[in-house]
Amino acid sequence: MSDHDILIIGSGAAGLTAAITLAERFKVLVLAKGAISGGSTAWAQGGIAAVLEPGDTFESHIADTMDAGAGLNREETVEFVVENAPAAIQRLIDLGADFTLAEDGDLHLTREGGHSHRRIVHADDATGWAVQEALEGAAKANPNITLMPDMVAIDLITDRHAESPSASDHGSDHVWGAYAFNKASGHVERFTARATILATGGAGRTYLFSTAPRGATGDGIAMAWRAGCRVSNMEFMQFHPTCLYNLEVKNFLITEAVRGEGGHLKLPGDAPNPGHRFMPEFDSREELAPRDIVARAIDSEIKRFGLDYVHLDISHREPEFVRDHFPNIYDKLIGLGIDMTTEPIPVVPAQHYTCGGVRIDLNGCTDMSGLYAAGEVSESGLHGANRLASNSLLECFVFGEAAANHIRDHWDDLPEPPPIQPWDESRVTDSDEEVVVQHNWREIRRFMWDYVGIVRTTKRLERAQHRVELLRQEVDEYYGNFRVTPDLIELRNLIEVAALIVRSALVRKESRGLHYTTDYPERAGEALDTVLAP
Ligand code: FAD
Ligand code: SIN
């Protein structure tokens, strides 16, 4: 049991922002399923979008976000996030985030696809690390925050887990914390709290190729869904156009800022016209069109000419400029025998971001009282059908704080948790078929890549749905019979999330933003969210 007021599941940008805000008044427990810095936040490269350049305006950032989002964004959310961006950047600076400065001492702003101005605050090409370091440093120094790594949350605690469920006056829609598997002890523990914030990140690992780290298995989305929350817009999985193509290194991102600083996409040697710059044929914004457009263009060229990859070339810029702007990418590529100052980089699209998620309002509130969500796990209305570059970290800071503020302002309305049942440890049999879990992990990621990727058809989606249901039956049976392990917990969640993605994609009878199907290639007149209710 817990003696903390608030439970936060996730220690990335969203979770730590909420923790630091709440710790001014409350005792906060933060769980991470691996290392505290193991989420996507630490891997972010390009930066954080904010209106800071003279001549730039909130209206322009709002318009760019809505344009990238193909009209599906909720305008009040976009306004809320964009208008809070400069303050969020200032808070990070106050916490010690070491952002890159221009020669005049102001923040250096870079540019990325879909942005009509320079508005990306960054720390060279490793912004996420600078942010994670600043937030983690502040959290570790705060006596009101307890950070617990290696705790894999399994399910949210709801009224049905109370020792006397019917005795609770709070109805069946309250969340009181979570059960989590302690990797060190091998046992499942109860963590109760008056409020719980899901900050578990995205579900990139549903796909075979993804820039996201190993833990991005959609646990928070699956847990919230099982508890009774609505989940929305799950068909909009974002594919980043430029992931390094390399037979050994599978998920290394080449930041969009490379294109922002002048990089060109070209056909490689195997194409009939090597060196041809193809983006101008696809969009007037060329390499700086929104991601869905650039990723689809690359996919189309790869399929048209039977290529393994295309080239991203910035070798026409001064070598010193390239090394200064992209020191980490330069070093990584040199280690792999590629000198980006003199030769092009082989790249392919890879899954990158989960636009859909647990549906929240402007306060981070979900459908269940006592349960909040912030960051990539959520669907706040900011991204619509396609996220604009560098708006994601921003969403984490703004909603991490919004959820914390709402909890603080409504603390007296949040009841104490009732006595909660311990986790049922009677399933004490250890599995002797770990191979089933490993096999199913691989299978799901493979068919999601093949059938639910950048270009979809109804037939392929139906195939995927059939496969998901077969796997679900197998894993449900397995889950019911054996002791839980971190891999099994994640597999169960991957299947849940894959089912939600496929179901949402089948519901959408149009092409919009990141969801492109050859059966319905046109955009429908009205922009409607796909909202699934349990
Ligand atoms: P994360 O940072 O992913 O953290 C998730 C946390 O939840 C982790 O602590 C994890 O351990 C924990 N967790 C998950 N499941 C469980 C569980 N079952 N039990 C306990 N804990 C759990 N966005 C930008 O805006 N700008 C960029 O430049 C940018 N670059 C990117 C580059 C890469 C390579 C990637 C992958 C993403 C990038 N993004 C970028 C996206 C952005 O980094 C993420 O959307 C954002 O960091 C998500 O933060 P988060 O706090 O929601 O989750
Ligand atoms: C990148 O650096 O290209 C990633 C930026 C983002 O995902 O917003």
C-alpha cells in the first residue's frame, strides 16, 4: 500500500512535469517500468515548438498545427497549448535545461516541417536528453517526490478491487491507483492514491520498425481502456519520414531539423535517376511539408522503384555548420561509416508517434474520476489527424501542469481510497512456454507493419483484425493461467492497442492526415473523431 497522495505512472516529460508541480503541496510517487530516463522523452532530438521569434504569432502556430492535423484538431486545445508554450519553455530554463543559444544570446530557433516560422527551441540535436536531465534533477532533489524505477503497472485499481466494492459510495467509475509488478522482487504490489496520472507514453512498439524505445507498448492506453475510459483517434499512427536505414541499427532517428536546415530528399543509386530531388513533385512545401505527406512520398518512391531506402542529403552545406548543428547524429553516423558532411544518409519512414490515446479534456481529466492522463498516452485534441513536429514535448509540459493544477484545485473532492484487495497471487505457476510470448510479440509487430502501415486497404485491415483476435484469445488464456512477467504484461497491452488501432482504422471511411486508405482515398466533408467506448 502507499502513503503517497498522488500516483504518477511514467517518468518522462509529462509525468515529471506533473510531479514537480504537485510536489509543492503533495507527496507524489512516480513509477517507471524501467530506468527513470527510459521513455521517449530522453530520445527526442529536434526540439520544442514555441512562438518566440519576432514576427511569429500564436495565430500562425495555431494555423500550422491545424493544417498539419488535417482539420481534426480541437481548436480550444490548440489555442491552450500554443499560448502556454513560451511559459513552459521558461520553466524548463528555470529548472536548468541547457538550450542552444544564438550568437546574440537569445534562444536559437530551428525549423521543422509544417512550421511557417523558425520556432523550435532545442539543445543541439539532443533536446530530449536536456529536458529529461533538467526534470529528473529537479524531481530527485525534491523530498516530496519518490521515484521508483523497474515497476511495471499492470492495471488500474477501480471500485471492483475494493475489499467491499458495494460499500464504496463513489460509484464504479473511480480510480484509486494501480497494481504494479516489482521487477526486483518478482511480486505484484498495490499502490493506492486519491489521484492517479497516466503518463506512460505511446504505443510505437506495436510496429516492427519504430523510432520509439522498447517500452513504448501502449500500457497506459490499454489500462485506461480496460478500466472503462474512452479512447480516440487511434488510427492516426505517425510515421517519421527519416529513420536511418541500417542493417544493424534499426531505430535511429535523423531529426527533421536536418531538412529544416536545408537537407534534401533524393533518389539513391538503384533508382533510374539517382540524385533526383523528388519532394517538389509531391508538395509545394517540398521537404518541409507535414510528416504524413513526406512519409507517403518516400513510401511511394520506395515502392515505385523497388528501393530499400531514399537519401537525405545535407552535404551541400558547410561541414562545420553540419557538425555544429547535429553533433550527436554526426558522431553516430561516423561510427557507422557515414560522413554526413560529404555523403547522403540512407533513410526510411518508421513509426514514430501515437496521435490517438486516452481521451482527455483541457484539465487532463479522463472519463473516470481520480484518473488523469498527460502526454503521448492521451488524445487531447492537439494533434488531430497528424501531429505537427515538436508539438509533442510541448503537450507533455502543458498537460502535465494542467492535470497537476486540476488535482490541486479539486483535492477536497477526491475521496480517500477504500481498503483494496491484494493482487491474486494464486496463479503461481511459472510459464514453461516463454517462447509463446516472444513469438506473439514478433508476430503482432510484423502484421501491424505489413497491414496497418502508411498506406492501408480495408482487406488488409480486416486481415489484421482477424490476426489480432486470434492472438487475443491465445494471450488471454495464457494470461489467465500463468504468473505475470513484464513481457507478458506488455504483450497483453500491445494486443489491446493493436485491436484499438485496427478497429479505429476500419471505422474511418475516408483518408485524412496519417490515415490513408486506397478504398476511400478522398477526405470526407466533415471532420469527425473516432471515439471508441468500452
Ligand atoms: P515518455 O517520455 O515516453 O515516458 C513514458 C514513461 O512511462 C516512462 O517512464 C516509462 O517507463 C513509463 N511507463 C510506460 N508504461 C509503464 C508501465 N506499464 N508501468 C510503469 N511505467 C510505465 N517530440 C517533440 O516534441 N520534439 C522532438 O524533437 C521529438 N523527437 C523525438 C525523437 C524520438 C526518437 C522519439 C521516439 C520521439 C520524439 N518526440 C519528439 C516525441 C516525444 O519525445 C514523446 O512524445 C514524448 O517524449 C512523450 O513523453 P511522455 O512523458 O508522454 O512519455
Ligand atoms: C525530429 O527531431 O524530427 C522529431 C521531432 C518530433 O517528433 O516532433
